[in-house]
Amino acid sequence: MLEERIHPNAIPAWRLQYAVSGLFLFVPSAFFYFLHTKEVMALEWSIGTAILTLVFYILIVAFLPRLSWSRWSYQIDDKGIQMRRGIIWIKYTEVPINRIQHVDSSQGPIYRSYGLSVIRFSNAATSHEIPALEEKLSLELKDKITEMVRLVKEDV
């Protein structure tokens, strides 16, 4: 059972991210609106797609961040990093410590405004991340993982 949770500030941060990126959902409605000058049918399509898009947009912004947050957990131990995430399809990932090659911590403008950071760690095949950690905790975990990797590589 995974114990650690990401920070609750992930919910408002993700809401803001979804609200900003979700504005692109309105592009088809705008397209149909600008076509309405040439065809009467386009105005109905514009209004219809705008209403559907607005409902979809509100549902995503209102409910998806909290649901995503409730499904995210992680655990870091001597063997590796385990993560559980997903809404419909739950994904479990375990990254062995001895396979990690690179660890970093970063934050964008939205995360920075909420005091959050992301830890990214990569191996030869891919990279993984634990999002929405408190900034101080993110740096501590980055240092802890880096030290664990160093100790495992010294033993080999």
C-alpha cells in the first residue's frame, strides 16, 4: 500500500492549468461562429458546440483535479520508487533505485504560485515524475534519491 500523498495544493493548481489549457476546447465553436456569415447552418453548429464545450469544460475544471489528486500516491524506499495514479485505468509504476540515472526538481509559474514542485527521475528507457510536492519536500526527496542512487552505484 502506497502511503505518501502529493500536496493538496495540487487541486487548485491543476484547476488553473485545466482552465487555461481547456480554453482551446472552444476553438471549434469559434470556427463555426466565424463561418456563420456565409452559412445560416453554421450559427446553430456554433451555439451547439459552444454549449457542449462549456458543459465539458466545467466538468473537467470542477471535478478532474480533485479526482486526480485522490488517486495519486507514492512511496520511496531502499528498493525504489513506487507510484500509483490514474482515474479510470490505475497505473502502478516501480522504478528500481539502481536503474535511476538522473534526478531533478522543477516548477513552472503555476506550481511556483502554489509553492509546489515536480521531481523527475529518469533511467535509460524513460522518465517519471511525482507532481505537486511541497517545494521544500521536493528538494529533500531529490537529495535523498540522489544519495540513495549514489550509494547503490558505489556498492556495485
